[in-house]
Amino acid sequence: MKSVISRPYANLSSFSGHLMDPWELPGLAHFCEHMLFMGTDKYPSENEYSKFISSHGGVTNAYTSADHTNYHFDIAPEYLSVTLLEKLLFQGALDRFVQFFLCPLFTESATEREVRAVDSEFSNSLFNDQWRTLQLERQASFVWCCRSLSKPSHDYCKFGTGNEKTLLLDAQEQGIEPREALLEFHNKYYSSDIMACSILGKESLDELEEMVTSLSFGDIAKKNVARKIWDEGPYGEEELGARIEVVPVKDLRNLNLTFPIRDYRDDYRSTPTNYIC
């Protein structure tokens, strides 16, 4: 069978989004995502993984969402035809990739610099109307508004982006060492039993499986982490029935109606929300 994979790709998601942030350190999951690019025991040079991928025509990226963090990369197909040398290139990329989940360094020197990078991302987001509205739905702290539209005690209310204030200044005031917090978060949530990994390539399934098993993916520790379930919704009676007027950055005129619905995870195969919106 002829391969239809045009751009071989690897993707790993961990059930460790910003809803898992400790209350005293908002933005830690996002910060951890940034720091994993800054070197591992096996490849200690900062951004070694990204440099290797880009030098072979590829692209790397990652994002932190509410309930998971995702890491992925691809490599230009001309580097991945089925020859021994090009297989080794893909293996080299995968080997650098898997080290994120095994032995990140979280060096002191990179920690403060990456806090600045996260803070810059936060500052840029303040001019994004969609991001501003989302923060308003979740929480009031750190942004510009006087009340939150979700329960202050619910994880949904957490400030997921993080910034210099939450990750460095407030942490220092509380006697929290950011590097130790990163190690604790990674050790707790980067567990194989709450991860999913997919790898696409021109090779056969047997060859791809052999490639993965020959590396260290099987060494990602299984820590028996219980997937967090939120039985209670983020909106109660006090949070409903609110009208909020937002002054946009851009010249926009939008009307947003937001209302809670019941948990539909058991019905996800039928995508019931597609019939509503």
C-alpha cells in the first residue's frame, strides 16, 4: 500500500492543563510547557530539540489548554523517505522529543528568562479581544475587571497564562522556589497513564512501532495519576444572570450569550453540541 503521509508527525498530549495549576502558582502548567524546550539531561543545550527539527525542515510547537498540554512536531518529507539515514533523522527527532517527558533540566539560568517569555506572551494577549473575553468568563484577577463570571473556588477560575507577577514575584513572596515547583508539577502530572501519543510516518506500522519501542517512550513513568473529574460546574446561581459590558481593543461590536449545559462526555460520539451551535 502506498503511503499517503505527506508530512510525518509526532504528537503527545498529557492530561496536565492549567486547571491542575496549584492555586498559589497560577500559570505553572504553561510555564512548564515553555521550560521543557530549555534542555534535558540527554540533550542539555537550550532549544536543542527545536534547532534539530528546524534544521531538517520541520516545525515544533506546543500549547497548554484547560485540561491538557500538547507537544508536537513534523519534519519535511524530503528528509523522511524510507532510507536508513533518513530513518535515523526521524529517530533523532523522536529521541529529543521523548526526553521532555523523562528528564527535563529546569535550569536556574533558564527559569527567570522563560518567566519573561511567559510574561511577554501575557502582555501581548492583553490586546487580543478574544483572549480578554475568555479571561473575563473565567476569573477577575490579573486582568482588568471587578468580578468573575465563574465560581472563585472552581478550577475553571484559575489564571492559566501566568505572568511575571504570579510565577516569580508572588512566588518569591510566598517562599516558593519556581524550579522546585516545576519539578514537582512535572513529577506529578507527566505520567504515561494520562498521556496519549501518536506518530505518523511513511514507514509501515511495524517499523514505526519498532522505532518508538527502541527509544525511551516506554520509560515514561506510570505514576497511577487519577484523572481529575469536575462533578460540579463552574457556574452557580450567583454567577448566572450577569450582564457584562466590555470595551474592546479593536473596533468590534459583538453580542455573546453564554449559558451552561450538562456534562455530555458520555455522549461525545454523537457530538450533541453540533445541533445547538
